[in-house]
Amino acid sequence: MKKTEMVLIAAVIVLATLVTIQTTNSNIVAHDSTLAITQGLQGPAGPQGIPGPQGPAGPPGTAVETATGDSSFTSIFKKVENSVVQITSKVSSVDNSVIINGQPLQSQSTRLGSGFVYDKDGRIITNNHVVEGSKTVNVTFVDGNTYTAKVVGTDPDNDIAVIQIIDNFSDENLIPLTFGDSSQLEVGQQVIAIGNPFGLSDTMTHGIVSQTGRLLPNENVGFSIPDVIQVDAPINPGNSGGPLLNMQGEVIGMNTAIKTNTGDFSGIGFAIPSNSILRIIPELIKDGKYSHPWLGIAGTSMNPDVALANGLPRNYKGVIIDKIVKDGPADKAGITQATLAENNIPHGGDIITAVDGHPIKTIYDIISYMDEHKSVGDKVVLTINRMGKTMDLTVLLQARPASSTS
């Protein structure tokens, strides 16, 4: 049905254009005819008059792009199109509710996403959810050539993966993309998304950075991805793993998710920042996995209700500890957790107000700081408010379990 609607819209536009041109030409002809009737025949030319003074200079001209000239968008697309790939993989599933010959029904489907070239060794970056559950995938370049690639490493928590071509290939055809600094992004900057939405290969869309520093819940692992870039550039199924570019053609993010109530793009897309990708990829190549530092807590950002319930000013900032994982890093350091009142407001637990001396306003601040500045085995100093008393506690960070709290 959607395909029919697209065709009808195109047809309507063409017809309307033809009608407009025809009507305009008719008006011109009628106008010329009227002038000929009312003015009569033209008389002989009179003597030439004295030339008048020179008129004032006109406004400065503006450069007009010719039909053969390249805009910035066109130039960027030509620069990067050979580095963006389509990734397909087979996904097997079992339906235990349907039994055939004593066996549950098994089916296989094709999963489609995008990726981009990381280096001359055939490594390609994509989202973990594009290759999850697969050992090998197919990679198709813009020239139509398809290669088999193996999954080298994955980080399910931050939804990042590295794959590597294992077929024979010429590294002359591999053009790694250049990375930009995602920490320098500002709201309003133009961005470009390239990928394979709905299997439509090599599709480019553009928009602006709507906001930076978003915390994106990753429902697959029960954790959140920090510092995510929010954009309004159209992103749809199949775009996952494709690059988000700045106007210099540099990768500043990887298109990952959209916020929608219908399944269709509604103007809010999310991309993992390039700085996170650059930090994680080397470890995925080396070890096949990435170890995130872990405190072993769950917390709630302070708000007026929580602050007042704990006898604090309504605009008090910090994170109150809701839950502590038994024998986790925070538990070993002596952090205490709150209890829930009848209205489900946490009360009486430690409130983190700073990490290594950096003020904390929300749970996002803790997750972002840990992700960007700490590694497994590092120590971190938590400044806490415990029943009105301020103290510092040192926590030895452990590796985050497969699915956990902060």
C-alpha cells in the first residue's frame, strides 16, 4: 500500500507541473494578443535622445551553484559512500508453541543493518544488535561486491561490534572513515546519516543535532548507554550501525535507535558518540569484549519530592542509592541503601554528591563519568551525604556482570 501511495504522489506532482506550465504559456499568449489589439500598429522610430546619467550600482551578486556543481552534501556522499556497507545475517528461531513431528517449529529470517570501514585490515564497525547471535555475516559494498565477515568482538552494553572480512579482498578498495570529536558537538549542528533503511542501500539523510549527552536505556542488557547524540535526521530500520557524519565527512556517531510509538521514525533518533566507539573498539579487537567498570548500585536522581522526604532543600542535587548488589564494590566499601516508603520514595540511604571531586546532579553523571574516565581495577572516591553528614568513601571498581545495575 505504501508503494502505491508513493507512485500516486509522484504522478500527481508531475501532472500538476505540466498543468502549471501549460496555463502559464496560455496566459502569456493571451497577454501578447491583447497588447497587439489595444496598441495598434507601431509608428516610425523617433530621433535618438541624449544619454542619461549612469544609474546607481546594483547589489552584489550571489554565487549560484550550477547544475554540474557539487554541494557539500553531494561531496560528502561521494567521499564516504564506498566506506559504508550493508550487513545481512541469518537468524534462527524456535517456536515451542508449534510442534511438528514431535519437534518445535524452527524458522530462519534475515536481519539487515549497516556498518562502516574502520581499517585497511577489513575491520568494520556496526551495532551489536545487527550481528548478535551470529558468528559470520555478509557484507555488501556500494559496488555490489559481497564478502563474508566474522564477528571479532562485541560490547552488548554499549551496542558496539567489530566484524572483519575473511574472504580475499583488495585493501585498495577499503577506505577507512575518519573520526571526529563527538565531545565538540553542539545543538543545531548539521549532521548526515548514511545506511540501508528498509534495505534501500546507500541512502543519505540529513538533519541537525537535537541534543547531546542523552542516556539511552539498553533494554537488551538492563543498562543504559551514556553520552548519546540525539538527532532529527531520519533513521529507520536498516540504518543501525551506519555512520553519523559532520559536515566535514567525519564520523561523530553511529546510528543506533529511534524513539517512536508506531515503529516509524518520528523525528527523534539516537547515535552512539564517536569518542565512545574509539575507546571501546581497540579492546574489542584485542580481547573480543569490553569490560565496563562497575559500582554495583542502582540510584535515583534527586527531585523535590525525594529531597523533601529526606529533610533536604527541594533543589538539592545528587543520587540517592536505591539498591546495592551484595558483595559488589559499593557494598564492600560500606555504602548503604535507602528504604522505600509507602509512596515509593527512597528514604534514608546514602546520597552521592560527587565522584572524584566532580559534582553529581543525576544518575547520568555517575554513569558518564565512570564510562569515560574509569577502568576495571581503578579506585573511585564517592562523596556522600549520610543523614546530613558528609564523608568520602573509596570504592575499588570491578568488571560489570553481563546484565546489572550501575
